[in-house]
Amino acid sequence: MSIENRDLKAGTALVARHKGQEYKAEVVETEAGIRYRLPDGREFKSPSSAGSAVMGGTACNGWRFWSIPGENGASEKRKPAAKKEKPAAKKTSKKQQPATSFASRRRSEAKGFKRLDDGRFFCSVCMDAFETPNGVDPIGCPKGHEPGTQAPEEADAAAPA
């Protein structure tokens, strides 16, 4: 809970929780004015710089980071939040592939490449499967066969004797 009244008097205790650990600071009056002292003796000009030191140098709004024990539900001893159990992930042996639309599948097959169930394309010329980036229809197979080319056997059968 954040500190609402920013007019803190010397002797005021501050508490904070960061990454499951509780931290303390105290407002002290020094010759230089009000300071925020951590238990290790380091003093800071602002609650933000004290909070930043606690967080390993990460910038923070100290007025929101620190709380006064007993105010706004803050306490020096808080129970850790109950851990929520995550549902068990489904185990699959097959690699998940993005769903493709029926129209996309038909366009690819019309070009001479058949889309396989695992998401790859099959070239009927070289009889080999290959992958393309997601959502991209192939314009040729990796071996250079283009849509509409025939397998060698088909080309021989179509040639005049």
C-alpha cells in the first residue's frame, strides 16, 4: 500500500515487499535533513532512492513502494499469497502446427504442391516434403521444381514417340 501522507516524521518505520522478501527502513533526522535509513546503515534522501537500493538499482516510486505498518492494510508480518496451481499442460508427441484455411490449402494444391497434415508441403515431382514460412504458399520446392512441372515419368509418357 502506498504512503498517502508525505509529511513523514523522524522515527517512522517503513516496510515493503519485493520478490517475496520483506524490507524495512526508518525515517531519521540528520544534520542534512530527513533521510531514509535501511537496516544496513545506508541513508538516502528520498524513499524512491531507498526503494531503488532495495530493488538492486531498479528505479521505483518510493511513495508507492514503501508502506507504514498498520496503515492501509500494511503489516510487518504478512502471510505470503497462496500459490495457484497451474493446470497440467497437455503432452503431445506431434509438433503443433498453425491451422490453415481450406482455401489456402486448395490454392497450394492447385499450384502442384500438396499441404501435409504436419504443415509442410509435398512436391510431387521430387517426392519430397518441405517447409515454408507460416502463411506463405510455395512458388517452388527447394530443389527448384515449380508448380505445373511434371515428374520425369509423366514427361516421358507425354512425349511423342
